[in-house]
Amino acid sequence: MERGSKPEYQLKIAKERINILFDEAKKTAKEDPELARRYVKLAKRIGMRYNIRLSRLRRKFCRHCYSYFLPGVNCQQRLKNKKITIKCFSCNKTIQYPYK
């Protein structure tokens, strides 16, 4: 084990907790958006503590206000000029991702 790195079993548990928190955020995003925001924030903090990338989950929440994206409910998604543009209705920020 390298200096500063966590044991493998802790990383596995952290990944499981992150997935559980995102599943719970998805379930509660419509009824209680504040609770879903808290779940996403906790998942992000766990990822930072254990140095786990949220690469596939990163597009599912707003980086500015941590609200879980539900297209048509609390965000707007558009495809334009080879970019995916997501506008968050909570903080009115836009996020752009390229696509092929």
C-alpha cells in the first residue's frame, strides 16, 4: 500500500455507497429535491475523500448547486453544434459537454 492511499476494501465500500446515494437521489428528486441535493453532495464528498472519480455520474447532477438532473423537471437538455447543453433550473447555470 502506498503512502496516503486507502485500502482496497475501503475503496470498494465507498464506491458502493456512492452508487446507493445516487440511486436514492434519483428516487427522491421529484418529491424532495432538497434531500436529493444532500445525497449528491454526500456522494461527492465521499468521492473526494477516497479519491474516486465520478466520471459516469458527473453528468447526472449540477456542479454548481448539486441538484440531481431530471430532464424536463429541473433541467433542460439541448443538442446543438455537437454539444449537449444542460441548463439547471435551480441555479440557472449551463453546462456543456461535447458529443460525436
